Amino acid sequence: MKPAFTKPVNKRLITVNGSAVITAPPDRVNIQAGAITEDVSLEQAQRENADIIAAVTQSFLELGIAEENIQTIQLTVLPMYEFVDNVQVLRGYQVTHLLEVSSDDIEAAGLLVDAAVSQGANYISSINFSLADQTPYYLEALSLAMSNASEKAAILADTIQVTLSRIPNHVRELPVGISPFPRQGMFMAQEGVPTPVQPGLLQIPASVEASYTYFNQGEQNILQRKSPRV
């Protein structure tokens, strides 16, 4: 006599993505500022640039910026050419020195830019606002993203009239880009022009993928009859 086998219940899945965004005020600012100098003499271009950068650095220190929060991020020396009668002729050199300064006083962003410009800086690359610790905000967004996924799955299950498992059988955190918010683009600074800087709010997104098992009514009844009694 052959043993009797019960036909397994065929599980099906509803897979959804959930997302959420939390906004938060920034608590840190990074500013990239420096100088571009040009001269027919490389030595003169370098000397003029070095004097400006030294003065800019000193102005940052006088505003309370720690020395370790000021660093060089770009230093380039390039020859400049022009064509005379279709002949390439060296006309001088261009020296670029770019500093990055970090501060947890976002209200001082405009002051830092103005201080740099007042000391000869003529190149502001960017002003980025960020969070020193975005973890609490991201975890809140992640929780909301999971709730969003659950709501989507429940709506789909109700629409197709099936019973949805309460607990997902698979959850995957999806990568999202959380980056500092650039408030200023690249521009040449103009001395004497006040620099208003508005930090605004940062957006911290989160996204998940969740899969839920669902059953039609007949399959759910089979599972209930086969559940062990306590």
C-alpha cells in the first residue's frame, strides 16, 4: 500500500517597494573657497596665490575655525597658451589653490565666504550643508518606508481578494543616496557683495523591498485545519 501524501499548499508572493523621506535642518557646513592667480612669471603667480591663501586661512582661524577643519583640496599649476599667427605661444601661468573649511555653525556660512573674499579669494567652488549624524533620521525614514510597503501590500491583497500573511517572509533595504545639499554652485566671488546663504532643510530618504505570502480562501482553510493543536 502506497503512503498517502498531502499535496503541498502552493505559496504565492506579493512583492512591493516602500519609501519615505524625512526632512531635517542641517548642522554642518562645508565651504570650498580659494584663489586663482595668473602671471607671465610662474614665481609671481605662485607668490601672489600663496599670500592670498595665507590671509584667507588666517581669517578662518580668527572666526573660530579649528586648524584641523581647514585643508587644501586642490592645488594646480597650469601653463597658459595663445595662438599668434597659428603658432602656440606661452603667455603665462595659472595657479589655483582651493581650501575646504568645515564648521558646525551653519549661521556663519556667509561670514566665512565674506571673510575669504575680503582677503583676496576669488573662487568659491561650493557650499554644502549636511548632518554630522544622520542615523536617527534615516532610521525613522526606514521605519516609515516599511509601513509604506505594508500598506501597499495590504491594498493589493484586498484588491485581488486574498489573505495576506501578517509578517513578510523577506525584507531588503534598498540603497539610497544621502548626500550633502549643495546650496551654491561654482562662481567667481566678487568683493564687496554681501553673501546671503540659506541652509534650508535636508531630505533623508529610505527605501525597502518586502515580500508577503498570500493565500486564496481555500488554501487558507487547508492551512488552518493542518495547524497543530496546543
